[in-house]
Amino acid sequence: MSLPQHKRTRWLALAPLPILFLAVAGLQAKIDAQPRTNADANEQLLLSSPAAVKKLSFGYDALLADIYWTRAVQYYGAHLAGHNADFHLLWPLLDVATTLDPKLLPAYHFGAIFLSEPGGVGAARTDLAIQLVKKGIDANPNVWGLGTDLGFLYYWRLKDYPNAAAAYLQTSKIPNAPPWIAMMAARISQTGGSLDTSRMIWSQIYESTQDPAVKKRAEEQLKGLKAQSDMQQLDAIAAEYQKRFGRYPASQNELRAAGFLPGIAVDPDGFAYELGPAGKFQLSPKSTFVMPAEPKLFSAPSP
């Protein structure tokens, strides 16, 4: 006796599910198997081909993505407790999960943390963490939290200030991105020695913001950048003076008298910079100007 058409259709739609879950269960069992076997090697090959897994998902991409993401978390937690932690399957699990569901934001954010943590507490693979977050940004271009994750990885893990600043600056252009992201770009540029880039970004913030507190902060940073730039230039001039005369100048007036300066450079409060130890200029003790504190650098969770 044949099934009615609507029941037959429903059965055909659901038929792949038991097969799918059995396959996933078998896969998880192989992941947990120790020591590694040929079956484990084959499973790793399967994991390294997200496109193949996607074809086998029978259209249940999001459901299977959640399973793989959950498995990635379990895998990380289980291996974290080991003395010789081996996270070799972490990237494949995350890659499959985010290929099945490109909108799975926690997998990008926390997956990047798992991958970039140093040996013993993570995979020590910042390169893969960056690859994962970039993948997330490509799939979710308007999620500013992923951009801050990328900036954080470049800044904190690699000390790559130009790429970190570029990541924060690009993220700051996303609609509804909070003002602090542009501030991070400016500050990182300053930390990395690119004062001109930092000054440009702070100027943009000052001109574009409607928030009085942000505008005041930008103004303070611009004054601080000017003072920092002034002192760097004076230090270089003092070094040239020392090469010519064998000693450092006693003051800016001496530099001016020798033709090294056209005038006296003053800080934002109007006080002349004074020469300190080892030929380095500094703020005058009489000045009330205080160099602005650095904003704290951090990675905000993806919204």
C-alpha cells in the first residue's frame, strides 16, 4: 500500500536527517579516537574540504553548522585540559562551521580567540585566526565587531601597527560603528610612529563628530600630537647641533642663534619647550599642558 503524496513528500524531506546525524556522530567519534589512525586522517581530509561537507548537508546547512561549532567548542575545551595540547582539528572544524553558515558570528569571534591563544591554551595560529576573521568580514561586511577583532589580532598578537590601524580605520567607516573605533585607529597609528596618519584620523573625528565629549577628546589628542611632533623635530635639530659643535645646545635660543631654528617653538599652552637630559626636549615645568592619556586598546564582542 503506497503512502499518500503529502506523507511521501515529507518522508523524502526528512529521510536524509538520520543519515546526516549518523555521519556526524561517526565523525565525532573519530575525532576523539586516540591515537590517530587512518580513519582519523581520512576524517581530517573531509574536514579540510568544507565544500564537500556542504554538499552532504542536504540543505540543513545552519543546523549542521551549529553542530560543527558546538563540536569545535567541545574539542577546544577537551584539549585545553591536556598537558600536551594538540589543536590540529580546531581550524578545520571552524572552517566547516563558517562555510555551512557564514552568519555564525560567535564562531568567528571566539574561534579567533581559540586559534590565536599561545601554545598550551590555544592553537598559537594567529595567521589562521586572521584568515577566519577576514572570512567573517567578507560574509558580514556591516558587522563592525569583526573588524575590531581583526584590528586586535594585528595589534596584540603580531604588533603589526600599520595593519592594525588600517583594520580599525576601515571598520570605523561601517554604518553605526561607534566613535571609539576611529580613535583606536588614530592611537595605534601614533603608537606605531605614524604621527601624520594619526593626526589625519583625529582631525576627521574632530570635524565629523557631534558628540561634545568625543570632540574634546579629539582636540586634546591633536594638541598632544602637535607637541609630540614638535619635540621630535627639536630632538633631531639638537642632534645635528651636537654633531657640528660636539655638545648639545643649552636652549632653543642657542639653536636659533646658530641658525638652526627660525623661531622659538612653544607647546599648546604657549610655553617654550626646554632641553632635558641627553639632548631631548620636553615640556616646560611651567606649562600646565598635560599630554593626553592613551585610550585603552581592546577587542569588543561582535554585536
